[in-house]
Amino acid sequence: MLERLFQIQAQGSSVKTEVIAGITTFLTMAYIIFVNPDILSATGMDRDSIFVATCLAAAVGCLIMGLWANYPIAQAPGMGLNAFFTYGVVLGMGHAWETALGAVFLSGVIFMLLSIFKVREWIINAIPKSVRLGIGAGIGFFLAIIAMQNAGIVIGNPATLVSLGDLTSASAIYALIGFFIIAALAYLKITGAVMIGVLAVTVASAITGHNSIGGFISMPPSIAPTFFQLDIVGALDVAMISVIFSFLFVDLFDTSGTLIGVAERGKLLDKDGNLPRINRAMMSDSTATMAGALLGTSTTTSYIESAAGISSGGRTGLTAVVVAGLFLLCLFFAPLAGSVPAFATAGALLYVAVLMTGSLAKVDWDDVTEAAPVMIAALAMPFTYSIAEGIALAFISYAAIKTLSGKWKDVSIAAYVLAALFVLKYIFL
């Protein structure tokens, strides 16, 4: 049955190898079951319900990717997108979390339509590479400032906007220790470095009396507080258009980059460098996003950590199915997830920020018409506390600088249209 479903032997793998690969992938991305509830609960959503939604959304995404697309690529609520959901849309713009979930659902619907009608490639090619790089780096900086704020490392200052917090406070010390542990373990290529760092800080802070662990194992909590609580009608408001497309663009870039990058590492691309069944993979992502919104979590996307499982030999969808099973098993560890303090996840956020800002290395710094929009996007996101504003300003600056410098032919029609729409948004909304 497994051979019929996944063509394991045809891919040069074995059931044992696929299972090991699945466990490896899970360990590298399991931190999301601690971090996601911590971030989304700041909106007022029920933390236990978010925990269940996170596990279920990840399981659904992995099952669809494994059983339908037959790729060893795992999915779960995405980092960056969850921060934008909380700090950008709900706390920043003042929208209700139910409305934000509606926006996530609609972005998933649009993503699916783009995949069905095969216009995904046209859109990706229409978006300037420099803007994409700037968005990735900007999300990294956005995560970094959120992490440092949560840990008390950075605090508000009416004179200078921000300033250094109390580095001798328990939250700052634990956050930095967690970050140091994760970075060191990652350099040493220790599987599950992020999860180890989060759990180490959680346990250490409990021992020293700065935190308490409410237990380890229990029956799964109720998902009722977030289940089907999304407000789709509210998300159709004109003020939510930029939010929906921000969710869509980030997920589109993230998923496309992850699929191609992971597939290339696993030698899953065909002789022309294309990924077979890519539409199935993209539709798996969009379906998981819609399912996650119905369950009560932010955008579900493909994880770059899947490369760890592929490096361990994973080649088929069975790897993703194993990850799904492990996420379902995590439903019984809600007390432990609820005991993880914000300063423990701050170190994980800082580490993810390091990974995301790495996209700056690919920027053509010798061409200021390419470099300037990158920095606009990268700096606007943390300083405006919004991924959406960073994307808008990046498109506007790219179109304006290219046109004024006489390089208007470098700008696609789609990029001009988007830049014009963002300008109109600032004028009339």
C-alpha cells in the first residue's frame, strides 16, 4: 500500500528512511507549537485553542502535501505571517482577530485560484527580485524587533523612539541565553536546535522560580474558542485589501522559494529544473491555509526546515505523513506548550530573524536602483510595525526610482499597477 501511494522504491528510498526523515523534519520545526500560541494569544485569542489549531493545521497541511502532492515537504503556520497577523493587523491596525482570520482564509482562496489557473508563475516573475529579497529581510527585522520587545531588550522611548531595556532583567537574560544556545546548536548541526533552546530556557526558568510548568501531558484542550470563528464578511472591507494581498504575497514568495529550494537540495527537480506536480504542491499550501483559518490560526505554509528531512534521505510524501502524525501526537502535550514563557520563544524568533535577513546577501548592492527598494522594504517593516506597509513602500520606491533613473523597462506592467494601487491607497484610504 505504501509503495502504491508514495512510489518509495522508485524514488530510491525505503520506509525506514522516510520515517527517520519525518522525525528529523518534525524536530527541526516543532518549535512552532510553542511559538505560535505565544504570538497569536497576544490578540486575545484563547492560547490552548491556538495550540490545538496549530497542531491540526500542520497535520492537515502535511497530510495533503504527502498524500496528494507526494513530496517530503512539511507545513505549519508560518513565522513572520503569524507576527504580521498579531502585531500588524490586530494590534497595529485595530482589526478584530476574527476579521484577520477571514483575511487569511480569503488569501488562501486567491492562492488556490492562482494555482488552478496557472498564473502563479506570471505573478512571481512580475514581482522584482529585489522587492522579494527586501520583503524576506524585512520580515526578519520585524521578527527581531518583536523578539527584543517581548524580552524587554528594547523598550519605547518618547525622545528616541526606542532604547535599550534592562539587560539584567530575567526576561532579557533568558531570551539572550536561549538565542545563544539555539545559534550554537544550529552551527553544530544539532537536530532540533530551536526546540532544544526553547525547552532549555523554559525548564531553567522554572528551576530558578521565574516560570512555572503546569504539567506535561493531558487530553487535548477544546478548539471551540477559535473554531470557525473567522469573519469573512468583515475581511471583505476595502481597508482589508492590502492585508489580504500581503498575506498572499508573502505566502506565495515563501512557498515558491521553499518548494524550489528544498526540491533542489533533494534532487527532486526534473532535467529542465522544474518541479513536477508543483500545482499540487501549491494547492496543498493554499488548502492548508484555508483549513488553518477555519481552525483558528494564521497562514499555513511550507517549511524550509523540510530540508533537514530531505538531507536524512526523505524523498516521498511518506516523510510529510510522518510529520503529520507527530503533530497530532503533540495534541496531548498542551500543558507543556502553555508553560513556555514569552522570553523562551524570543530567542527562537531572533534566530529565525537571522535566517530571514540572510536574503540581503543576494542583493545587487552595486546597482542603487535595486538596492534602495530592498532597504526601504527591510527598514519599513520593523519601523512601521507592518509587513503590509513595507511591501507597499517597496513597490512604490522600486517603480519610482527605476523610472526616474531611465530604467523603466526593468519594471513590469504588474509592478507598475501594484505601485499605482498602493499610491492610491495612501491618498484615499
